[in-house]
Amino acid sequence: MTVRQDQLKNGFRIVSEHMPGLQSAAIGIWVTAGARNERIEQNGIAHFLEHMAFKGTKRRSALQIAEAIEDVGGYINAYTSREVTAYYARVLKDDVALAMDVIGDIVLNPIFDPREIEVERGVILQEIGQAYDTPDDVIFDWLQEQSYHDQPLGRTILGPTERVSAFSREDLSGFVAEHYGPEQMILSAAGAVDHVALMKTAEEMFGHLQPRQGLIPETARFTGGEARQEKDLEQAHFALALESPGYRDDAIYTAQIYSTALGGGMSSRLFQEVRETRGLCYTIFAQTGAYADTGTTTIYAGTSADQIGELATITIDEMKRAAEDMSAEEVARARAQMKAGMLMGLESPSNRAERLARLVQIWGNVPSLEDTVAKINAVSTEDVRLFAENMAIQAPAALALYGPVTDAPTLAQLQERRAA
């Protein structure tokens, strides 16, 4: 499998990987405009725009967009994250040109019908309401807000109801004008694809776009803080975030191996100690997420009101113990889990196309899998212990609590235990 990458004169980028033996392909446009690219008065508009892309273009109605792909047995979808908005499809190899035509149409030619805006506004407001009814969704929004307080990166992707309720057709068009330039777009495809054909189609569809100066997102600053809301729920929800490396820092591999060993599976320390030995919860995990310039290692658990204090203090104790006695066997197991998860995921053309786009967005190129695996293999037990020490004692922290959390420790109390 060979990755090929090109760029049109106007800055539009194309990256693809042919996967021999496949009869299907994943193809999409990734736009480097997500929630962190919004001004405060725009919060939620990137996600709103993603919804509106499927509500009609100059050439197709909403139904015709869906039928064009589903008539050939494919599927089409989109998502908004804090750093990108993606529009993508999965089709059989003979329908790649059709998928490209539909995706290009919804990105370039949305009509923003006022009636459809109102319909979709209602859908998004329902989505926001549903998120607030899902504790293990809303708590991560609060944790993000505390981690990056008063910054675009700390705001919710869906946006607040008052903003979503007020967005106009002009607001949507204005965001497109600001952020949907050719330099902000990446065409990524994997599977049964022909790079030369993709280049030709990209030139025909996007080559006429004029370059424009994209707005550079505000550099992230991990602030830390605490959000706590008492509510009559069955469980007390606990989420702790610690500042970690971003994607452009090679220490990201150490961070990911650390979080896997700490709470990434059934054999991890937190799962074994908190759930299996003490029976304090059903769900507990640790994970490391990253952005271009920052990242967070997050620990989440749900437990009963009378056990939240014990769970929180044991979590801190396990973090400190990891700095002292993380074994070579644990590191090797976490390293193997990380490599296997990555390589197994890349057997899917959809995952591979997303990875290609993300790497081009972050680095401007696609490092080889061999280089990535070598960096994972280079992480030593000592590296993980030193990282664990920083996580346990020094790294800035944020805390979010939701449910019957009256007896839960405060962030200040957890900081004292970290320093003890």
C-alpha cells in the first residue's frame, strides 16, 4: 500500500492510499475548521453548518443527496470535532466518482434554505437537550471547559442553545467564506482508489477556488479548574483531566502508553484495583486525547454517592504508585495494545482515510506506519515512569463532577493528595 499526496496550485490538498484487494473505497473532504476556529459569538456554527450540508444544494435536494449514495448501496455522513469538519462516504469502487461529485456538491454549493435552517435548528436543539440528559456526555464538555477555560478549545462543539437559536443564513455563509478556502480543505481517500483520477476530479471541482487567508486558531492554554453539579442521579460521575502532549510532540506516544497501562483495559491498574479488587464501580478508564498543540490524559468513572470519595483518592494513589513501580511487562502490554489497535483499525478504509487527512492536517505529510511503530517501540519503561510521575504530582489538572457528589473531594483536596 502506497500513500500519495499532491496539492493544487490554490493550496487544495489531496492524499490517498490504494489498498489492494478491496472492492470499496472511503472518500471525503476534511475541512480544518472545527469548534476551536469559532469566535465566541459563533460557538456551535461549525456543527450547524455540517448539518445544513445535507439539506440541499444548487443541484440536489436533501432527498436526492441521500438517494444518490444509497441507490448504489453506499453511505454518506459527516462529523464536527474541535479541529475539523468532515464530509465522507463509503462506496464500491465503481462509484468513487459519484461519491466525489456528491461530496463536492454539498461542500461547495449549499443553498441554506431558510425553511431547512429552521427544521435543522430544531434537530440540533434536540441534540443539545439529549446531551444534557446523558451524564457521561455532559461531564466531558464541562471537563473540557475547565481544562481550557475561556478559550475556543474549551467550548462545546454543539454550542449553547441561545447561540444555536439565533444563527442566520448570513452567519452560515459568513463562516464558509472565512474557513472553507482551498488551503483549509483536504481530499482524503483509501481503498479501491486511483490517485491520478482523484487529482483530475479535484482539479475540475476545486481548482477554480481562490486562495484565502485562513484564521489561525488561538494557541491552547491548559488552565485547569473545577466544575461540580449536584443532581439526583443513580451514579456520581467523576472525570479528571491532566495536561498532556499534543500530536506534534513525540511524547504523545509515552502518554498513550501510560494511559493504556493505567486504565486502558481489563488488565490495567485502575480496572484491577478499583473495579475488580474493591468493587467501587462498573466503568472506569483512562485515555489520552490530543490536538495539534496540546492534549489531555483523562480518567473517568461512575460510582455511588457513598463511594465517590474513596474512588477519587484511590485513583490518585494508583497514579502515584505507577510512577514508582510501573513494570516492563505492563509497558510491553500497553505498547502491544496500542500498536494492535492502530493496525487493526487501519484494515478499514474509512479509518485509513481519516488517519491520512488528520496527519496531513497536523504535519502536512503522512509519516510511514513503520516510523510510527518505531516511535511506539522506542518508549521505555523509564520514560513511562517519568511521565507517570509528572501526571501524579505536577501536571495541571481539571475536575468535573456530576450527580450525587456532595461528599466528593474538591480539586484542591485531590491536589493536596497528589503533593503528599
